[in-house]
Amino acid sequence: MANELYKNIIQRLPSALILVVCIFGILYLQNILLILALVIAVGFLLIKEWLLLSDSKIDLKQIICFVALLIFSIYFAEGFIDLFLVMTSLFWITYTFHLISNKTSSLISFNNNYLGIFIILGFLFSLVHLLIFSEFSGINKFFVLFVILFNAVLADVGAYLVGSSVGKTPLFPDISPNKTIEGLLGGVGFVLIFVSAIYFYNLISLDLVLASLISLPFAFIGDYFESQLKRDKSIKDSGSLIPGHGGVWDRLDSHIAVVPIFILLANLMA
């Protein structure tokens, strides 16, 4: 077990370090246009992976839906994006109850391109909201973005390390038997230590700490969501773009659920 864990860490480490350096380097520059360009690129890759795994062909109605949502977001700006954040958050809350009740649905599938449009745009719009419309009293919004991204990474790392080492109790075995309650607690513990430390040094406000902790469970919900999508397709990874990690969906599944919830909570508490 220890040798396998060590091998997996070594395999994942180079790509992880490159991603961390690139992303946090861009955040350090604090250039909104550069970050927005990165957001658009990520959105394109998420859409590309989804469509490659979907058996449903793109039709005119799907294109009209996608373009219309983009036009509405530009024309109505903050008002429409706020509404979309609420809708996206409601989806993740609903999916959480769906997961707990152990129900299955044919709608949760890579073949549902409308679901892909909704989930991906919800993630992208939440990042745009943070970069353009959100304001945090006395706190740099780029640092807030760092906290959001780092929380999800810590939750993933903590769950992997603890789950791989001592995990014995699957949480939702029908969807992902390798993900355990012990791993979940490990991920929560890692994030709790981090947000407690930055709050202790007055780097973050109490409302953002609360937003971090309330939105944290959705990191695991997003992970299970993608696991369900992949299980439906009987695949291990969503792609092979990132060596040792799989595809862009594999790397961002937690963020896709956490970011909209965090942004909505942070703005409600502000």
C-alpha cells in the first residue's frame, strides 16, 4: 500500500508542480485580462472534453442555448450572472440530496449536453463574478481566488493521502468505492488547518472563513458528480491532457462545484 501510494505521488507530482507554478504565478501578476483569458481557455477545454465523451451530437438548439446564455451574461451583466449563480448553487444542493438518497438519473450523463453547458457556464460565470463584480472589504480579490482554488486542492490532497493510507469506509460505494469517509475527514482537516492559519494572521475575514467551510463539502460533491459521469461511460479519466491526473475535468471537478457556492455565499455575507 505504501509503495503504491508513493508511486502515485511521484507520478502526479511533476504535473501538479507545473500547474501550481503557472496558476499561482498568474494570480501573483494580478492581471484580470490574463486571468480571464485563462478562464476562457479552461472553459474551452472543459467543453471539448465533455463533447468528446458525449454520444449526443451538437445540434442547432444546443448552440442557440449556449450563445443565448453568453449574450444574456454580457447584456444583463451582473444581474444575470447573479441569477445564474443562484441556479447553479441550487443544482449542486439538489444533486447533494440526490446523492445522499442514492437515486440514479439518466440526466446525469456526459450525453446530456445541456447539463454540460449549464455546469461549465456556472463555473465560468462564478469566476467572472469574482474578478469583475465582487468586492471584499480590505481583502485582495486575487487572494480570495487563491484561497478558493487552494481549498479545493487541499481537500483533494488530504482526501487522497488519508483515504489511501487509512481509508476503509466507502461513503458512496456504488459511485466510487475508493473514496472513503476517512478520506473526506482528512480533506476537511487539511482545509480547516489552512483557513484557521490565515484567519489567525488576519489575512482573511470571518465571513470568508465561513464561506470556505460551508462550501467545502461541495468539493467532494463535485468529485462524486464527475465519478458518476465517468462510471456511466465506464472510463477512468475524462482525458489524458495532464500526465498523472487525467483530463481537465479530472483536475477541476471539485472546483467546478465549490467555486459557485463559495462566490454566492461570500457575496451574500459581504
